[in-house]
Amino acid sequence: MANLFSIPQYIFSGENALQMSGQHIKSYGKKALIVTDDMMVKLGNVQKLTDTLDEIGVSYVIYSGINSEPTHSMIDEGVDIYKKEKCEFLIGIGGGSPMDSMKAIGAVVTNGGSITEYMGKVIEHSLPPTIAIPTTAGTGSEATKVSIITNTNTNVKMLLNDPKLMANIAIVDPVFTVTAPPAVTAATGVDALTHAIEAYTSLKAFSMSDIYAVSAIKRIFDNIYEVYSNGSNLQARREMAIASLEAGIAFSNASVTIVHGMSRPIGAMFHVPHGLSNAMLLKVCLPYIKPGATARLNHLAKEIGVYRQGMTADEGADAFVVATIALLRTLNIQTPAEFGISRDEFFQAIPKMSSDALASGSPGNTRRVPNQEEIEELYRKLWY
Ligand SMILES: NC(=O)c1ccc[n+]([C@@H]2O[C@H](COP(=O)([O-])OP(=O)(O)OC[C@H]3O[C@@H](n4cnc5c(N)ncnc54)[C@H](O)[C@@H]3O)[C@@H](O)[C@H]2O)c1
Ligand SMILES: [Fe+2]
């Protein structure tokens, strides 16, 4: 069977990656729309970007309205600004929210209509040039053909998945991630870990995606606790920034599975940040997928060094699951109750969340394909 493997056209990584990319940015046009959030402006990250743009003689407009995970109206606003200001290309700087918004704005600019019509749609026309600069590690959105936008009319987190959503340039400078507070660092790091585990255990995994998934998992096991507990450790931040990029590449090519399928509805209904809802779910979903993914989880146990000589494949897979759950425990991931979700409201939402999860298609990529009842039971398990 043949597989298509896609990554951004250019990836600049390491300290000063932004400055190094100047000449490439300049080739995309004279005026950029910068898509970001107020925190990036406050931290001075936008200033670093505009300093570079000033140096290379590119003008810009800043749209800093992505102050939560993106909704369809934020995209509408961005499209209006892009057109009114006659911009020629897009730069997203921030976590996954600004980067995803940047891609969605680009898609609507060249393809028209409303972003609410884009779920599952093939994007016909190429986007204007897109540049993605992550400040979390992370979603990997800088290297994925994915954008996730909430339609607040239907309370559905729409999954847009099309090769045209891949950024032309990814700029991965770990320095941008140093200011991320511990809770954001932990949740976004577990998002990356989930991408890599899901890509590796996806039915669509193949040799190229496996390379990136395994490398990401090893780096994350080695560094996530350090960045969570000592955020100023630049070497660990560097490793996590690369791991996030690798995990994004892995899942963009091999797809995510049950955790992401179930995570999006929790985000849409209860406004739980994406990384946090993944972290909550990973611990109940990993034991569920184990019977279908034993050999692969056993291999991961060997890669992270928890397999012991003489273990059966089943015991090796268990060792990986246990190690992952133990790692999650060190990161103090909130439970749904600690996040402030009402148990009754959550249980009432379970049938809708389960159908939305299945409708997204992601659970169908799991090596143990769940049905509606099993998904409902896994949601309930979050409260045991
Ligand atoms: N496109 C993809 O491939 C993909 C993959 C996974 C998730 N996502 C989507 O990405 C979104 C989540 O992105 P995210 O988890 O990166 O969070 P985010 O972009 O929503 O940011 C979370 C918070 O952290 C702050 N923040 C970000 N970087 C910071 C820094 N360096 N210092 C201090 N604060 C910082 C932000 O201002 C915000 O308040 C969700 O909508 C999710 O569905 C997309
Ligand atoms: Fe994710």
C-alpha cells in the first residue's frame, strides 16, 4: 500500500529561527496579517515578529482576537480584516489557537463561504502563503494539515483536514515556549504525547509516520516533567519543541484516534482546554486500546526503557500503559470535577458527545474500534 507523507515546505528550528527565516518571509508579499492573541502581544512575542518584519521591509496588520480556542466568529472577523487591509499572506503566532485560526482565515479568503461549512470539506483552492510560529509545545499545528474551529451555533469542534492547510513555513524557536506557565506546559505537552501515541497506534500508521511518533514519545518521556517543574530549562524546552513538531508531523500523516475523537466534544461542550481534555482521556483510553494495539505498545515500552527481559508482549504493553499513567500523575492533571464541570451536566451530555466523537471519524482509526456504547462508558469512567 502506498502512502503520502507531507510536511511544511520549510522548517526553521532552534534559537533565532525567526530571524533566519526573514528572506523566505519576504518572498511571500508586502503585507502580512498577523493572527495572534493578547497574551502574545503582552509577552512581547509579537514585537519580536514585527521587529523582523520591519527589518525586511514587510508591512503588517495585527489581529489579536484569538483569546480562547477559536470560534467561527473569530474567523469571520479575521477574514474581514485580511480583505479590508489587502493583505497578501498570513502569519500565525501563538499556541494552536492562533495557528489554527490563521489557517482557517486563509482557507476562507481563497475559497469563500463561511468557515461553518468547512467540516469534512475538500479545500479546492490553495491558501495564501502561511507561516506558523508555535509558542506552546504543543499542538504541532505548525506542521499539520489540520485546523480545529468551534462552530458555536452547533457546539461542535469542527475538524478541518486538508493538505492545503499545511503551512508553507514552520518557525520553531523554543525560546517562545519558555514563558508558558506549568499548567499550560503540562496540558500542551500531553497533547503532543497523545498525538504521538495515537499516530503510532493508528490503523493508518506507516513507516514514515512511525519514525516521527517514536522519536516524539521518547523525547516527551525524557523532558515533560522537567519543563513542567522547571520551565526555564531551555535544553528541555528545546527537546519539547522538537517533540511537538515531530508528533504533529506523525499524526498529520497517520491521523489521531479515540482520544482526540472524544476530546473535541468535551472542549466544545465544557470549554476544557484541548490539552487538558486529552490528558484526562488518555488514562482511560490507553487501557481500552491495549487489546488491539498490544504489539505496538510493547514496542513503545522497549523504546522508553520500561520493558524488562522476558516480558510477554502483553506485559510489555501493560508496562507502557502504566508508565504513561504514572507520568500523567506527576503532572497534576485536573479531573473534570476539579476543572469545575458539573457531573450531572456531563452525564447528560454523554450521548451527544459520543455521537459527535464517532461522527468526527477519528475513533474509527483506533486499532480497537469503539462503538457508541463503549465511548459512552469511557466518558463515564472519567468520573470513577
Ligand atoms: N491543528 C492541529 O493540528 C491541532 C492539534 C492539536 C490541537 N489543536 C487545537 O489547538 C488549540 C489549542 O492550542 P494550545 O493548546 O496550544 O493552546 P492555546 O493556543 O489556546 O493557548 C492556551 C493559553 O496559553 C497561552 N500561551 C500560549 N503560549 C504561551 C507562552 N509561550 N507563554 C505564556 N502563555 C502562553 C495562550 O495565550 C492561551 O491563554 C485547540 O483549539 C485545539 O483543538 C490543533
Ligand atoms: Fe491535539
